Amino acid sequence: MTRAAGTTQHRAPSALPRLLAAPVRGVRRVRRPATSAAPAFDVAYVRSGPHADVPIVVIPGGPGLGSVLPYRRFRREAAQRGLDVIMMEHRGVGLSRADLDGRSLPLSAMHVVDVVDDLAAVLDQEGVSRAFISGSSYGSYVAAAFGARHPERVAGMLLDSALQSVADRDAERAMIRGLFVEADTRIAASVRELLEDGSDPRLLLGVLRAAYELGGTELLEPLLRQRLHGAHRTGRGDHAGRGSSGHASVWAALEAYVDKAESEAHVPGFYEFDLVGAIAFRELGFGPDPDGSPLDPSLTYAPVADRFPRFAGEPFDLPSAAAGFDWPTVLLSGTRDLRTPAAVAQRVAETAPDTVLVEIDNGHSALESHPLALLHALQRLSRGEQRRLPDESALMSALPRRGLVAGLPRLLHAGTRWEAALRS
């Protein structure tokens, strides 16, 4: 693939999303006209729950996550709480992947400003003049960009794991290295030893980040001990311990969990990065820009960088735009979030005039990892009660975890204990 042209053949659209979405209620489509960069195509979306004058728009992260299929349970939970939820299938993903002739959209069609205008078209078709806009991770960038481009249509906003600027990578680096390299802790000492033994820094960071965000130090510390035990026993450096059925299974499971960028995992209708990755690289700076120090998050997507356009600049200046957000804004931040550090949410809270910052015991993106906490916050926001949320953070943290990745921490904890028992 040439990095700029975006004309290389991509996967043909799969029939699977349409088959799986057939029984899903409320799926609708709005025609998007042809432009110089994109053919005409239909954007799919779903609306659920009792209709309200001011519904809630929920935008998933990625980019690459679908909306219609992955969040059916989330929408059921929302409807039970009386929430009117609209979720749009992102252009280039699932039910919004193909043009009118059934061909995958080109990379040239992938721009944040067009995604924002897709959402405005959805609201137009639904006869919605104003909505509460909620975005998680990459979705928070789209949500804030919608506010910058269509401020008159925003009744309130929730930014879950706020992503605001390419420059925030420096805060991400500082948090990761502070925890895992520079700290005077057993975890940091173990990480330094693994790096000295030749572990691949990119894969090591992926496992560290996933384990910490999913299960905190209670999961990460024994996992690192077991990894080092295997390294000392085999003396095999980066591949240490892979021959044993012990810690290799949990470590390998985590590597598989974080490996979607490197392997470009493609699950039609659920996660499709191969087209929307153009946004990630061209506009959000996902391409490698390493600083030469260990555990650099810039290297996460390095294996697929040559498949997408080079970084051309951000489409919005969201840190500056936040000063004009005159609607109530909730900033939801996980205490273990290593991808969008709390410093980003704190900066937005200091810039936007009407904000509430809520920290919960969680990792990245409550929509995937703690959706009941997100729904509670959305309920408060939709009722004008968002000022109560900071005092309810412990309650939100303690709610049952039912997200897309909610079961992983329990499985990983159990696997780590099982492997420790095998070694004893």
C-alpha cells in the first residue's frame, strides 16, 4: 500500500454484520452524498429506548469499533433506565463500510470532520435539534469535535477517557515511565529487569498496560514475578518461559488482547481498523514518533504504519475549542487509565466553563470496561444532576462490571493463581 494514495485494495465488505443486525431493533440509515473524496454511501445507526426531545448520542472508541452489534446489552441497560440512545455506525465500519455499489469506502473518505457531519445528518433525519453527546476514547475526540463544529446542537457532553490532542502523547509517556520504569517499586524493578534481559519494549508495554488497566497492581505484580521466574529458569531473554504451560498462557493471552493493531484484527461489525486507521494515522498521529527511551507508546502501531497515510495535522484544535463549550460537561476518568491520562481531563476541566471531573476505579474507556458507571453519569447529566457525580464516584466504582472486557480481569486473576499453584 502506498502511504498517501489510499487506493490499495482492502477487504470486501462482509455480509456478516447485516445478518447479525437483522434482528436488532431500531437500525436505520441515512444517505451521505458523494464528494470529491468519497462515493455516496449509507450511514447506519440505531436508536433505542423511549424517545425524548433531547436524546443521548453515544460514540465508541477505536477508531474501528462498531456501534450496532457490540453494544446491544448497553442499549438494553440504557432503555431500562429510560434513556433515549442513538449510536451511529462509524463510516468505514460494519454496516457503514460499503458504498452504494457494495465496495469498501476508500481511505480518502476517512476524515474526522466528515464523521462529525455524518452524526449531524443522523440527528437531522431523526428530527433532533439538540442532544447530549457522549464519547469514549477516540469517540471523545469525535464528541468534542462535534461540539466545536456544531455547538448549537449540544445540550451537554460527557467525555469518557478524554482524547484531545496529539500532544497528549507526552503525558502518556510520562505516566507510563513513571509507573513502570522510574518508580521505586517491585513492579518497576521487574520491568527494568525484563528490559535488560531483552524483552521487546513494544510488546512488553502492551502487556503492562492491559494488565494494569484491567486488574491493577494485584494482577500485574504476580504476572511479572511469573514472567521473571520463567526467564531465570530458561535464560531465553525475550522468549523466556514460552515453552512452559504456566505463565506463558496468561502472558500470551494478554499479548493477544493487546495485539489488534499489530495483527490488524478484523471482526466484521465489531472491530474493523483497516479503513478507519487512515484517521488514526493521518489526523490523530498514531504513527511512530519515538523519542528513543523505553516503553514508548508511539511504537504501539508501528507494525502497520506503512499501510496508512502519514500524519498531516489535527483537524481541530480541541484544547482551545474547549474554552467555548458553554454546556454542562462531565469528564469521566479512570484511575488506572494509561492511554488517556487524568492530566488531559484535568486540563479540559480547567478550560471549559461548566465541567465536572469524576474519577472512578477503572482503566480505559468506561463504555467497554464499566458501562454501568457510564450510564449512571449519563443519567445524571440528562437530568441536570451532574454536580452530584464527584460525591458518587465510590458508588459508581462499585457498580457491577458488565462491559465488553469486564470478564477479563477475573479470568486473568484465576489464570495467574493457577499458574502459581503449578509452580509451587
